[in-house]
Amino acid sequence: MKKFVATISFLSLFGVSYSQDFGASLLVGANFSQIDGDQFAGYNKLGLNVGIEIDRALNPDWEAAFELKFSMKGSKKIVDPDIIDPTLKISYNYIEVPLLAKFTRFESITPYSGVSIGVNVFNERDDNGIITEEDKLKSTEIGFILGATYNFTDEWGVDLRHSYSLLSIRDYPIIVNSPTWFGRAGWYNRLFTVGLKYQFN
């Protein structure tokens, strides 16, 4: 984590001083996540999402950007207090590099989409207090991103995005009647991220 924070600080200074053609932003937010395929529904797992963005204008309407982020994903089973039921929480933490295309024609709202490549740096499964590691989790994740930023000042904005794994994140036997997405079986990270964006000038 210390190395990640140091990298963010370095990229922040780099993005500000390297060239007037490039911009840099700090991103801090929260993930509301679930895992499609684990048979638990709901965006119940809360996690941190923090990083740095470097962007460059391609023309008056389009901008390219890449980010370096630490993202806490997973899922959590909501327990009914009236029923004796085991708890379950799955925590998957990634360092990610999203690559984004942004449409900048609008004055206040900037929609965008792209793909991300993530490397898992920590994973944990909590079964009613019994902590284990997910040995079948894949080390990398490729995801799709769709989102928008509402810029309420020249420096500050509110960012909302939806992310979804394009490939299964875990080697897992197919369960009869397990949830699928367009006919695909497996486990897929799905999450909404809400956060603040600060643009360095």
C-alpha cells in the first residue's frame, strides 16, 4: 500500500509538471460491488476506490485518459437477524489501469467508456469468521467501464461509473441454475463507483 501511495504522489507531480498538453486528477471514491455467479444478489460490499488520472485532449470533442487505481471489490451476504444463517464476505483488492475515451463537448457533464486491466493484490473469504484465501481466483481481470463526471467547478467533479468483468475472474465449477450473463457461466465483478474528482491546474 505504501508503494501504491508513493506511485500516486509521483504521477500527480508528473502530470502537473510534464506538459501543458497533459492533465492530472486525483480520484477518491467508494465501490458498491457484487459478484455475478456467487448466487448472492445486491451491491452490498463497500470498498475504497482511489487513484490518479492522466489525460490528454485529442481534439475539441474527445479526450484520452489512463488511470492508476486501488480498488476494493467483492460481495457480501446480507444476513436476516431473525434467521440463524452463516455470514459470508468476499474481498478482492486490485491495482487497476483503466484506459478511457471521454466525450468533452458538453460543458458540465463528461461521459466516458473504456476497458481496465487489474492485478489482484489481496483476496480473502470470510465464512462466518473462518478466514481463508481464494486459491482459484485469477491473478488478472479485464473489465468494461461506462461512466460520467459532473464538473461543478473547474477543479471539482462528481464521478459515477459502472464496471463489469469481461472474463470470469475465478476458475469455478459450473453450478446448475447458477446465474449467467448472456449465457456465460463463471464469476464476474460488477460494481458502481461514486466519488470525487479533483483536477490539478
